[in-house]
Amino acid sequence: MATATRKKSLLITGATGSLGGELVARYYSEYRVFAHGRNADKLLRLKMRYPRIELVLGDLRAPGIRDAVRQANLVIHTAAQKYVNLAERHCFYTVDTNVNCTFELADLAARHGVEQFVFISTDKSSFPTNVYGITKYLAERLILELVEVYPQTKFVICRFGNIFGSNGSVVQLWLDATRRQQPIQVTDPEMTRFMFSLEEAVEAVHFAVTHGRSGDIIIPKMKSVSLRDLMQLFHNSRIEVIGRRPGEKVHETLYVQGEISTGYETEKYYVLNPHDTTRLHLRDLNSAECERVSVKTLRHWLEQLQRRAA
Ligand SMILES: NC(=O)c1ccc[n+]([C@@H]2O[C@H](COP(=O)([O-])OP(=O)(O)OC[C@H]3O[C@@H](n4cnc5c(N)ncnc54)[C@H](OP(=O)(O)O)[C@@H]3O)[C@@H](O)[C@H]2O)c1
């Protein structure tokens, strides 16, 4: 007689966020999903869309999250204090959330025999100039240290640039300003940022889940966008140039020489791993020097975003 196979369990921290919510959708049918968030209203709305998810309400040290970790085969840790300007002013809170809580969660996961822990990092961790980037850099380093301590758990880091239209992104701020008929605030039109769509971000996380080896840092081969290009999507708005804010770079890097230089590459990803024996011969990956996302693609992403919000 055929026995029904039990689904594996997946804990997604930050499931109420832009990326976390999309990961819930991606893995809903494949896994028993534990969806974590601090905001009860957002969690309940997620449950309306995905009735079989199990809700984990609270901060990253809440008892519920420990319980979910104990039952999980896979943890995808997206929760973070990701706002650069807030991080500059709330250093303690940002360090505690992004560094301490990440370490505690990853350590707990390994102690409870979680098979795989995927950590979502950012390009701002590469040669960081702000508190947010430094916290993500430190979290990456702590995760890599756990690779040595817990060989039975696969720790994989996914490091990427901006997700078009994610919560709090420049596109969301400009859409808000437009709705209020206020001018859009531009820090510096010449600024460039690595950027891809939410779907591409989910695909990168899925690559980490399916192909990641312990100690891998997976970096998608991203194109970039200048604020000047993005402004073309808002050509009817008044523009106010406000200048760069503390900690912000003019251009970002996804990788700089001096970081881990061994690993492999595929058509879409660089995969760094300190334990690999193959040299990658990677040069700096700088958002000013790479291929640009076309304005046509930006328009397409904006339409997708507006459809999703409707
Ligand atoms: N968005 C991007 O462009 C981008 C680019 C590179 C990397 N990343 C990384 O990708 C991840 C997800 O980004 P996102 O854009 O989806 O972020 P988001 O929309 O701001 O969502 C963040 C999630 O983390 C939760 N959270 C924040 N602080 C927390 C805390 N102290 N304790 C527990 N939960 C907390 C939030 O809960 P509430 O809903 O309760 O606030 C929310 O569920 C982050 O790690 C971010 O650093 C994002």
C-alpha cells in the first residue's frame, strides 16, 4: 500500500515583507509553511490568501519562532531592519536585529537539526559604508563561521541588490508622493543601484535552496539602474533634488576584490565559497560599470507592481 509522504516544513522569517510574502506564494504547495512576522494584521491577511500556512507572530526571539524552528527542515531568514537611514540613527536596534538575532536563529536552527538555513543578504554588505551594510556583512561572516561548527546544516547566503518596488524602495516612495501630488525627492540622479524584479529575487533564493552548498554566497549577475532612468517613469512629477544621505554610496558593489575569490559561476550567478578550490578571477562588480536595465523593462516592472497592488 502506498504511504503518503509528509511535506517538509519551511519557516520563512519576515513573511509579511515584500520578499517573504512572495516566498510564501512560491513554496505554499510544496512545503508546510510557517510564516513569521511582527504585524498581526499583515499575517492575518497572508493567511486569508494562503489558508494552510501556520502563523508565527512576534519578534525574532518570540517563543513561537523557537517552536517553528524545531519543526522546520528549511529556514529562509528574510526578516531584517533594512532601512539605511533608520539604521544610521538606530544603530543598536539594527545591530541587534540583523546581527544578534540572525546569529541566534542560525545557531538555534543548527542545534535543532534544520537541514538548510538560507540567509538573505545585500550588496550593501560588500565594502560597507553604512550601519545597515556593516550589520549584513557581520551576519554573513557569522553564518560562514557556523559552517565550520555545524557540518550537518547547510548554510547558504544569498546576496543581491535592490528589488524593484519592494517596501520602502525609492519607487514606492515616489508612487506615494505622486498620489499625494507632492514632488518626488531624488537624492542624486547620477546614483546607480543594482536592480531586479521580485520574481528574479525569488528565483535567486530558489537557486540557493536547490543548488546551495554550505558556505556558498550566491550573487546574481544583476544589471543596474540610474536614478535618472527611474525618473523617466515619473516624467509628469515635479522633482526635488535633496542630495545624498549619510552612509549612501553613489554606486554600489556586489563584490569587491579582496573578498572570497574561490567558487564557480553559472549563466545567472556567481557562487563564492571559501572551501572551493577553483579560483573565480572576479573583478569588482560595480553598479556604474555593468549593463543597465532598459527603461522599457522598468516600465514593465512598474506595471507588474501596480497589478499586484490592485
Ligand atoms: N528589498 C530590497 O531591495 C532588498 C535588497 C537586498 C536585500 N534585501 C534583504 O531581503 C530581506 C527582505 O527584504 P524586504 O524588502 O522583503 O523587507 P521588508 O518588506 O521590509 O520586510 C521585512 C520583514 O522583516 C520583518 N522585520 C523587520 N524587523 C524585524 C524585527 N526586529 N524582528 C522581526 N521581524 C522583523 C518585517 O516585519 P513587519 O512586517 O512586522 O515589519 C517584515 O516581515 C531583508 O533581509 C533585506 O535586507 C532586500
